[in-house]
Amino acid sequence: MHFNVRQIITAGLLAGSMLVAPAMAQEKVLRIGMTAADIPRTHGQPDQGFEGNRFTGIPMYDALTAWDLSSADKASVVIPGLATEWAADANDKTKWIFKLRPGVKFHDGSALTADAIVWNVEKVLKKEAAHFDPSQVGVTVSRMPTLRTARKIDDLTVELTTSEPDSFLPINLTNLFIASPAHWNAKLAAVPASVTDPVERAKQAWVAFAAEPSGTGPFKGVRLQPRERFEMVANKTYWDPKRTPKIDRVVLLPLSDANARTAALLSGQVDWVEAPAPDAMPRIRSGGFTIYSNPQPHVWPWQFSFAEGSPWLDKRVRHAANLCVNREELKTLLGGMMGVPKGSVSPDHPWWGNPTFDIKYDLANAKKLMTEAGHSAAKPLKVKVLTSASGSGQMQPVTMNEYLQQALKECFFDVELDVIEWNAVFTNWREGAKDPKARGANAINVTFATMDPFFAMVRFVSTKTFPPVSNNWGFFGNDEFDGLIAKARSTFDGKERDAALANLHKRIVEEAPFLWVAHDVGPRAMSAKVKGVVQPKSWFIDIAPMSID
Amino acid sequence: MLSYILKRLALTIPVAFGVSIVCFMLVHIAPGDPLTSVLPPDASAQLQSEMRKLYGFDRPLPVQYGLWVMKTLQGDLGVSIATGRPVASELGKALGNTLMLAVLATMIGFLFGCLFGFVAGYFRDSWIDRLASFVSIIGVSVPHYWLGMVLVIIFSVQLNWLPATGAGPGGSADWAWDWVHVRHLILPAMTMSVIPMGIIARTVRALVAEILSQEFVSGLRAKGLLDFGVFRHVVKNAAPTALAVMGLQLGYLLGGSILIETVFSWPGTGFLLGQAIFQRDLPLLQGTILVLAMFFVALNLIVDIVQSMLDPRVQRA
């Protein structure tokens, strides 16, 4: 048999293409090491705090409203999600009409209709509903406390009602992820007939749904290994072309230990880790990885007590404490991993409001205020702060509190730190400063998120949220603040509502019921292979537009 | 022999009852809310109270305990609050993973522990003894989570020879006894083996030294037995105690190590227990502690029986 040159070249090219083809067709997989110790729940209402929403909420599901995660520079605001528009009823402000996006399909192929929205509201609010799931109630209802019912108007229109006029509802609804009723019903039908108790059948259907979820999001859950890994694949028919995934598969791995996460990244087992070990940052950078960070809607504060006898009742003392902390120095101490606060929200946020009190480092003025209040180096003001050695969102509480202790000493404060177990601190946050379990503290160090107005501001300054109702630990509040809150809640035009919230924020900063110390910056380290990363000013991040080499 | 076994079995009943009370009470006394995993801390007081009712935590503790014991006796350990999955299935998978790790770690520990112990005991007060004792003391003293991190830095980060975390590229569900998977087991098993190795080495060294000082050894030598023959007698005399220590160590390791399994993200019982503690997942916590405690009780029972078979004097005692 004889071969000419052309045949040999053709054969060579064919053989070459056979070798190359698998590489070209190789699946693009993104592996993420989360801080969570377990896979956040996958049935549509994730647990594990906002990390749950970030990884098993937003990628697989949509809500009626969504957060804009497309910019690293602008504040993240609410935008349309599965609803294209919404408005409160002109005559009855407890009724809201939401218009649904047409043509949206769940991963199982069923269509998104108003019935699906009603079904998803009822999964957490209607105890008689067949699909009511107590395990989803807590994480959902607490985020939308005034939502009461849902009613279908037509296939693409739904009416939601609230217990009182509440302009915050569209913001709260970013937390109600819409799961597929058709898929759940299929799972219910597959529960063995031997299980006759309807509650038990529903429970088993939800467990099966979580193992094979169906939402409308850009990724579709395909494999759940509890406590080990969760895999999602791209939903190439996603309704928003800008968010149609370029990555084929995302693998989520719970790696709760910071050193384990860092080692997994450095050894190439994952492409992305959340919150790498702080002391490993230089090693990570030198290994060619990129560290992304951006101030998050998060506050690391001391929340003051306004109970009788508290040293913080004097506004000059509160202002002095805020002026006495050199936050840039603290930032250096933390390796640059904190944002410097000017209030609960940043100056570029719609709720900023231009307060007249400027939170900055001004030692001379701080000392002057303390002197006016009757304190000096010889007669320091004793304050006691309840804090923990660790805890969700607490960053590095011991280091930071010890820094504050030293810094405030210069302004005639004698700070006693009472470091107790994190759950005990958290429990006392609800019990209040007057409770014996506060151990005589007149400030508490518990961090909080500022994604929505209630959690960012209202719960800390309303007389209706005194302990044990909510987290107004220090009993701060008066008619003026109650009035500002009522105005914001009952202003239904988006821009006007934001203006009312800006007024509220302005007055909070001016009255200073907190010592604002830091914003977390949500550091995450990624391999250089991961492209198109936008780290917004949010707790969340959008995986959909990213790609991987 | 049968009566001895029955007597030992009967003794486990009050122990099991005591264990159930202790583990139920301990998790309820600990600070924190059992609904932590399904209820954000900033949830309203009304919602908290409703959720407590839905999950049955509003009932008096004795009633909760009674219901739990009744269900447990029927083989139902309940459902995890955090995940909604049955505790028994979560625990079953974790036990399997820990078993692999613990058996391998015990084998490594027993092998090297006996080796160091015999050598140290046989060459007592020599430099060999001091070296072997030094290694075993290091094994007992070194914080194993620290050792784990050091091994990860050397073998995973720097040399890139072995993986740093996990139970295989596809997780433990895809486990196979091939190199791709077994390499995930090496670092955690090595880390876990240092404590049993140290303890077994110290025990065996003392035993060998004591046996060698006994008169029957002089007798054996006087009868003309060579060193190897004497060594066989020493091994036979030291075996029951060494075996008992190994059994106890296996028991400890089967409980899983929260720290090691967390450092290596190994999905075993320690990892599960750690998560249950942090999430205040009471059904999972109670079920895991109870099963592990009963496992330990059962292991003690087996060791006692095996020991009595090897050395009938144990029965009489």
C-alpha cells in the first residue's frame, strides 16, 4: 500500500483533530469553596444567611424583584426580576399589583404564571396549603414581615397584600425565590403510596425537590451531595440573554475552615474561595490569584445603650467616640480588608441623605467634646462593651475591639471589653441592654446587613422595635424617628421613598446611636482563569456573566 | 463465657439510658437557639414563637425527652432541622466515611506504635529507646489539627502531590478504592494516626519493659531460648493490653475528629458533629452523640470479650 504526501497530511490532521476535539469540547467548570459548613438549602429558600442566597438562591432562582449586581462602582439597587413592573393600589396601599414577565419557563419546562407566584407565597404563609413547609418559613417570612396573601388577577398579573401600607415590600421580595409548582407536584406524586400522612408526604416531596431543584434561574441544580458538594449546570435557555451562562458547570464545596479554603485554592482544587485566610493574602497574590473586594452593605458597630444611667446618653460622648477612631489605621491593621464607614450606608447610596455630622478621625475635636462633657485623662468615662471572639460577619472582633479600646483611651474613655460566647451575645441583642444578661454593658458589638430599610435602620431606631420585639438593643427612639419611619413606609413612589429613607439615615447619623467602625469588604480570591468578574457593592455576586478559560 | 457476655450486655442497658439522658440534657443546656438554622436571629418575637410551636420546642423538656426516646427505640432518630433530611441517613453516610479513615489511621498508629514501643522497651535506656520515646511523645503532644495544616502546606500546596480537602473528586458518594480516591485519604489518616501511635507506643514500651523484668523471662533464657523465642513470649504477654488500647483508640477515632475532619473537609462523624453544634441542630446533635456513645459502649464490650478470650484471668476478675 502506498500513501502520497497529501494522504499523510490529511491523516495527520484527522488524528490531530481527534486529539484536540475533546479538549475543545471540554466542559468549563467553576469550582467554588464557600465558607458555609454545609450546602445551603436548594429548594428555593436558602439558609446559611446571605451566602445561601448568593450560591443556591440567585444562580438557580429568580424573585419578583432582584438586586442589580452589574456594577462594581454604583450602589446595588432593586431592579425588575420576574416582575416587569409593580405598583401599590392607589386607593388601598396594602394592595400591590405585580405584572409578570411573559415567556419565562422553569427548568422543568413548565411556564411561569401568576399561579406559581401565589403557590410560592403560600408555601410559607398558608399553613393549610398542601405544600406548606415550616422549614422555609423562618428564613422567608422574617425578610418580608408585612406580606400576608397573594391572589391571581390573570395569568401574568398577581396581587399581593400586606398587613399595613409598606413601601419596603418590593425590596423585601428579593428574598422570595420562585420555585416550580409543577416540579414539586411531580415529586409529591412520586412519594410512595405507603406514606399516607399529608404532612409527611409534603416533607418528602420537598426533600426530593431539593435534590433536583427547579427554578427559573441561569443555572439548574443537578447533583446534591449533602455536606459535600452541589453541582449546577448552565440553563442555556435563560430568559435574560445578558445573564445566559458562559460557564457549563458550577461546583459548590462547603469549606468552613479558612486555612482549608486557602489550601484548596493554592493547590488548584478550587478556582474561587470566599473569605481566604487573612494572613495568607500575600501568598495568594504571589501565586497569581486575584483578590476581589468591595464595601458591602454591612456595618461593624458598637450599638449604644440609652437606658437610664448609660454614659452614651450624652450626644457629645457619642460624637466624640465616632471622631476618636482612626479608621484608616484600623484598615491597615486588617490588611486593607475593610471599608471606612460614613454612616450605615455609603455616600453614593440613595438613602445617604447628607448628614451634618461627618464621621471621620478628628482627635482634637473628640477630646474637646469629651472635655465639655466633663471627662479628662484623670477622670475617664467608663464604658463596657459586650462582644464575642468570633461570629458571622464579626470580622476580627478581638483585634478590632482591642484597637478601639486603645484608640478611645486617647479621648478619655476607659473601655472594658466583655468577651462572651457568640450565641450569648446574639441572644442578648434581642433581650436588650436592660436585661441582666447584658451583664451591665452599655454598648454591644453585633454586626448587621443594610440591604433593606428595616434591617438597616428601622429596627434600631423605632420605639416599636424595643426588646424583645426586635433589635433596638439600646432603647433608642422618639416621636421624631417614629414619624420618619412612618413617612418612609407610606411613601410609595420609589424615588420619594428613597428620599424619605435618606432623611431617616441623615438623622440617625446625626444622633449617632452607633459607633460606626467598619464595613466588611467581602474578600474572595479567584484563579486568573476566572474572567468577567464584577464584585458589586453587595452581599451577592452574579456568576452568570463570568467565564472561565 | 456466655454468662460473662450476658452480664456485660446487661450492664450496657443502664449505661445506654444514662447516655441518652446526658446527651439530651447537654444539648438543651448549651446556649443558643435550636431554631438557629431555620430562623434568622433578627426574626420577630412572634415568628420565633410560632416556629417553636411548629417544631415542638414549646413543650416541657421531659415531654420532649420522652418523645425522643420513644422514637429512638423504634429506630427513628428524627429529622435534621437544618437540612430536613433523616438523621439516620446522614449519620450512616458519615459513619461509613469515618470508619474508612479511623481504621486506616488505627492500622498506621498500631503498626508504628507497636514498632516504636517494642524497640524502645527492648532497648530500654539506650539511645534507640530515647529516640523512639521522643517520636511517641511528639505523637501524643502535637496538636493534630496543626499537624494536618502543616502536612497540607507541604504535600498539597508546595509539592502538589496530594489533595488538600474532600473525599474524592466527585465526593464520597463516588468513592472507589483507586489511587484517584485513596490519595484523598492519606493526609487525614496520617494526621489522625499520630495520637494512637503515641499512646500505643508508650503503653507497649512500658509493658515490654515490665515483662522483660519478670522472672519467667530469665527462666526462658536459662532454658536456652534465643532472643526471637523470648520476643515471641513477650509479644504474647503484651498483646491483650496492646489490643485493648488499640480498641479504645479505634473507638475514639470512630467518634471522628471534629478538627481533623474540618481541616480536611472529610465528611465523617466529627465533621457532622461540628456542623450540628454550630447550627444548634438538636435532632442531629442528639442522634449523633447517642449513636457514637453507644458505638463506644459496644466497642468496649467487644474488647472486653476478646480480651477475656485471650486471657481468661480477665473473666475471673
